[in-house]
Amino acid sequence: MLQGSQTPFWGTQHVATSVSSHTAAFQTTLNNVSTATEPPLPTPLPPPLEPLDAQPPEPPLEEPPPPPPPPPPPPLAPPSEPPAYSPLDPPLEELPLDPLLELRDTEHAKGTKLTKDATPPPRLAVVMPVRLDGGIEIWNRVLLHLRNWEKHRPCSESLRNRVDLLFLYGEVTSSNPMIKATTNFNKDLLRNYWQGSSVATTCFGLEPQIIPLPLAQKENQHPDCTCVLFYRTFGLMREMGYSHWFQLETDVMPVQKDWAAKLLQRMDQNLGCSRFWVHGSPPMCNPTETTPRSPLSPGDLHINGNALYCLDDLEFDSFLGTVQSHYSAEQVNSLMMRNYEQRKRNYYENDLPKYKAWFHRTGGVQKINRKSYKISAPLFPRKPTMYVVNGCGTGEGGESGFDHAMYQCLARGLDGELGCVPDASAVRSKFVGDTELIVNACESEYNLAAVRKVHPSALFVHSKFVYYSPAQIKAQRALLHILEGNPAKASIREWSHMLEERSANELDMWANLCKQKSANQNSTECKAVKNSLTNVERSWMLRFPKNQIYVWNTDLHAAPLACNIPIYEAAGAAVHGQVDSGNCKIHKLCPTNLRVLTNHRMQGFGMEPCMTRVRELFFDAYRRDAEMARVDVVICSHPAANCELYMPLNKTLIVYASTRLEFGRHDDVVEWRQPYLDSKSPARIARW
């Protein structure tokens, strides 16, 4: 018997409707019997439940005598078991397990539908958070992950009755038609790829399940958006009838076959959350080590957010609520602002005075491998972005995200400080770190064969290295080998940008890093720097091997070179663009050591005011230049006529005309060139 405010799952409103419907139907039957000429039906309906104030019906006039009236019904009470099936009720087989199955159906997903008496088997949701309102880069990350399934299949047989793969994305209400169009476009891309993948359709069904979670505009920032999706996923997964869910971000690559089936085995061993709430991996930033180690601090062993989560214990929900309360957005923001004010004071009292003193000594120029670089003042401390979501970080440096908030809620107690929960040790036992499930390699480069030797049973490797560009890989390797430590993201980003812009190359980067006190002078990179300093020409041979074609370009527009660089590099060439134009920054082709030729007031197109003098100066500047000696090919496009500057230097020339050949010489149809033309212009084009 249900007590108090408890209500049966079928609902009190349904019971009342059924009773009143039976009463009205029976009253209509009695009226028909009293007025009809034909005899009553041989099998009348069973006596209904009637209200307490109902009056007994009058006996009919016809023979035989009327039967005695039914006794008044007892007072209504909440039923202790479901009422008998009625034709007015919906068919039992059409009752869904949960109301959100309709949401899944709208995304072409077929939800499992059960009868009231059936006990569903425990089900696992593999949740892949994605951004569908981003550009092609976002889609490429999803595609990169899905293509990995061809090597490491999720299953050997269908898992559609036990495991679902859900693509979960934050949906922000926006009136921008481009955002809606991009989201729909990426959905179509995902569906088209899915339907063409036999691996995906075999394991998880014919259609991808794409589920939106609403986000407020203020929540659509990092890391708030990831935290919102994480906390709301628990309620969504429980409503959809899952026992566990596994967060699988796109940079978590499967490295074993049947990984979905093996996740299911781990779930079946943890029914009722008997073994864990969270099953994941602590930092293993060197994936070939056996001892977890974090780049932040030796004691930071937080479990990364990509993990297996149990939904069968409401105590876990209570703990998550405690984390959000303990690290509320208001408290975290207050701490971040205090730390920010301290960094500002340190900037004015220490960093800036040191830079000013160094600037007076050097003029703000630092020489690296015989090249001069202007060093800017240290950046003013960046004001932190304020959180709007509770439980999304602690406010300390390097501790943003729900995973850090959960860990520090328990770890603070390890140091004797006040933690989030009274019995932290009992809760801590529910967080199981296991590198045989996931090797959390941070952002480190890894070799799969080497990782498998140390972690032969690992199902996944988590590292953003899979997204790195060639320049980022070079920067990470140099920082790791020379400074012998896990490189910071900012350092990788800084050096990779310089390499991509071609304002520095690997040898320049090595020379800068080898000057630092902590540099390993016995590293291969530092030895190469020492060899290059003894012979300038040899330095350029070290930068670009002898068998690699080195291409040089000094156009006055970035597009002709930039659009063809992928072709040149695919052919094995190295390209150095010294493009003096406003759009060079977009394509990372701005000049770093260009001499003589400039685009000053558009005069560089025709080498005004004295073309002969410009040619002489250019030849004198580059005839003994070590880099020019290494150049194999010069490409001229805009203007193509500037190739004549390189003819005295005896270089192979490729003339790729982006417009008319006379552009920059006798181009009287170009309005802005007309002020520079004179009677000698025909001779200029003839000479060219």
C-alpha cells in the first residue's frame, strides 16, 4: 500500500478517469433497459464502482421483476496494485519505458519499448560530446575518431539491445541563421558517414542518435559548456533507462577490438555501483611509464572526465550536488579575482621592471642563431573568465573542469584541510583509476606499439596529440627533448605559430631553447645548433636537407603562394614566403628578413622610383647571403615581372602569373599604377 504522497506509476488521474467512465457507461445501459422494447442483453456489464451519493435505479416496468439493487460500494481507497486492463487504456505494448524515448525517436533512434511487467536488461550509453555549430575542423575531429573504428571495431556482433552510442551536443537558442544551417549541415554529414559505415550500423543501429541538450547563451563558453553537459547528462541518461554511461570525447582513440563489448562487461560487474562510481584514468603524461604522473604536480591524480560512470546509486548524485555547492561559481570567481589581483601586483613590482632594465641594455632585441628578434614586454596578466556553472573548477591554476572539482573535493582532505564530505575515504574508494581502461596521455606524442607493451589491455588512449599539426609536433618534440619535461600548451602554441608563419624554423627554435639554463646540451638538437654556429652555410643545410628543394618567394600579395603551398609541400619542398602585403598575416607569410624589396605605397610592384638602382641593391644584398645560397627555386606570381630581380643570382625561376605579364611594368590599364608610368615604361616591359 502506498503511503503519504506516494503515487503508483500509472497515476491517480488515470484511475479516476477509468472509474467515472465505467459509472457513466453503466447508467446509460440502465436507462436503455427501462425504455427499450426489446429484452435486456443476456450478459450485462459487471457492476461498476459508483460514487457514494449515487441513487439506486428504479425497477423496470416489464416482467420479470427487477433484480435487487446492488449494495452501495465501499469508500474509494488508493489501490495497492495496478487496475485491471480496460479498453479505455492504451495497449500495454505501446507504453514506452520513459518519456524521453520520444526525443530519441525524433533523431531517428528506435527506443526499446517494454511492457509494464518486463524487467529491462542493464543498458550502457557511450556518449560522445560534439560541437555541431563549429566549422569543418570540428567535423574533422569526429571523422578522425570514427575512421579509427575500421581498425579497432567496437563489437564483433550487434550490441543494439545493450549499448547505444549517443552524440550529445549543446543547443543554444540563436536567431543567427548561419548557426542553424551549420548545425543541420554537420548533422547531415554525420548521418551520411554513419550510414556508409558497416561498422557503425552493425554495432549501434542504422541511424546515429543525435541528442541536443539546451544551453543558455551565457553557458556557451569553455569550460562552462562542458560542465553543463556533464551534470545534465546524469539526469538524461537515467531518464532514458541506462545503468551506466561512458564519456568518449573525440580525442579518446580506441586501441583494442571489441571495446564496446568490453565496456559492457565492466558495467555488468558493477551493477548497483558495487565497485565504483567513476572508473577512469589518472594522468599518465608519459604513456610508456607505469606510474601515473601529472604535469601540474606529483600529487595531482585526478581522474579525467573521459570515464565510465554509474547511475545506480543516488548517493553519487548527492556527492555531485555537494561538489557543486562547495565549488559554487560565486566562490570560485571570488578566489580567481583574488589571484588575479596578486598577479597584477607581481607584474608591476617584478616582471615589468626586469624587462625595462633588460630593454635599456639590449634595445629590446635578442639574437638567435645570428638572426635578430624583437622581444616584446611581458604580457599583462589576463583577467580570468568568470564561471556561471557550479562545480566547474576550484579557482586555482590548472584546476578548471568538473573532474578537478570532484577530485579536489576529496583530495583537500588528504592534506588535513576541510574537504567536501565528512567521510572522504569512503567516497574516494568509489573513484577507481585504471590505466588498463584508458591511458590518459595528456597531450603527449605516443607510439601505439610502445604503449601496448606497457599497457597491453588498455582499451583507449587519450591524447590531443592526434589533432596536432606538423608544426605543433615539431615544437612539442623540441621542448620535450631539450627541456626534458612535459611542455606547456602556451610554449607549444608560441613556437608552432612561428614555424607556421615561417618567421623561424626548427634550428632557430632549437637555438633559443638551448640557451636556457635547464636545457640538455647533450641533446641531438643542441648539438646541431653548435655545429650550425661554426658554419653559416652549413646551418642552412641543416635546416633543410640537401635532397629537399628549398623554395623562395617575395610576392606582394599572399594568396598566389598560399593557395599552392600544400602542393609544393606535398611534393617534398620547403617554402619560405617573404610577402610584404596586408594579408600576409592571414596566411602566415609575412617577411622576417626581407631586404630592399618592399611594398611601400605600392611602389614595390614596379620598383619605383629607379628600377635599375633597386636591381643593383637587391643583388648586392643577396649575392653573399647564406640563405639565398641554399635557395633552389624562386617562384614569382604577383607581380610575375619581379622575377627579373633574381636573374643575376642564377636561380631557377618559376613564373606563375596571377594576372597580366606586364603588371608592374607597362600596365597602363591599371588605374592605381598610372601615376608611376612614364615614357620609359615600354622599355621596362621589353627588358622584362
